[in-house]
Amino acid sequence: MPSRNVQKPDVINSYYHVYARGNNKQQIFMEPADYDYFINLFGRYLSVKPSEDKTGVIYPHFYGKIELLAYCLMGNHFHLLLYQYEQSSMSHLMRSIMTSYSRYFNFKYNKTGSLYESTYKASIINSDSYLTHISRYIHLNPRYWQRYKYSSIGYYLNGKEDEWLAKDKIDVLFDNVEDHKAFLEDYEDQKAVIDELKYELANQ
């Protein structure tokens, strides 16, 4: 297993597992509309065409600088799998997403203060083998992962498409969809990796 960096690396042409959770492990998604709002932020910042707010101001645009390969939103945390082309694009994207969602959440629920436990955590991924395990770990977070609505699993197994979700770098690691599904269902192999990932995240 390759070594990971517990600090936030900032390397071009690199994969990253990104993770953040609610302050004091509080819920950051209270209802379906909250998950949907967060997912819509991917489109805002990563679609081919820049997006504008209601006044015509263009939002930060990261298409071509960084790619989102996989995601899973859980009640009190989220996981992302990113590929960074341009230095600092990960930090800029995460700041945009987390700030935008925090403003939405605090306004909607009349809250103040930090929504998140801390800034996001990021581990660099430096092998194809570890990349496949990370993608599986992300998708298997929910108990009923095959039909979970708030992860990218539907893009990989059910033919769902959006321009802001880049599948190619994961798809190329498998012969076909059935091969990918079989890998996801290989819980025996997955258990040891999950244990190590949980230890890694707990100590960042």
C-alpha cells in the first residue's frame, strides 16, 4: 500500500481523496433538498460553461483545472475523489463548495458558526491499485449503496451522465460495468482496506 500524506498536498496531475464532516459530527444534510443543493454546486463550479448568479456575476469556474471522479454525501460528512490538473485548484474548488453550502445551510436553518469540523482533509493517491480501493470505499459508504441517491454510483453502474462528473479515469481500470460491479461487491477484500482508511482519516 503506498504512503499517504496527512498534510494537504498540492501536486499537479494527481488524485486526491477529500473528506470533511460536520462540526462535532453534527448533521450537515438534514433533508433531500440539502443533498441536492450540494450536488448542484458540482455543476456550478465544474460544468463546461461558467455559471452566473442572479445578478449576472460569474461564479468561479474550475472546468479543465480539476475533475470530480466520485462522490458520496452522508448525513454528517462527505467524500470526494478528485484529479487535480492545475496547482491550487483543489483548494479553490473546496473553498467555493464548502463556503457556498455553509451559507445556504446556515441561512436555511437559522444557524451561525462553523458548519464543518475543520477545513477539509485530503490524501494524495499514488497508485492505480489504491485508486480503485478509494473509489470503492467512497461508493460503499451507504448501507444500501447500489441504490443510494446521493453518491456517484449511478454514473458508474446505471449509465447516468453529467458533464461535471468525469468517469473515464475510473472506467479505464475495469474491463466493463460488470467487472466494476463485481469489484464493488468483493467485501472480503474491501474490509481490510476500509479499516486502514478509517484509521487514516481518524488520524488526520
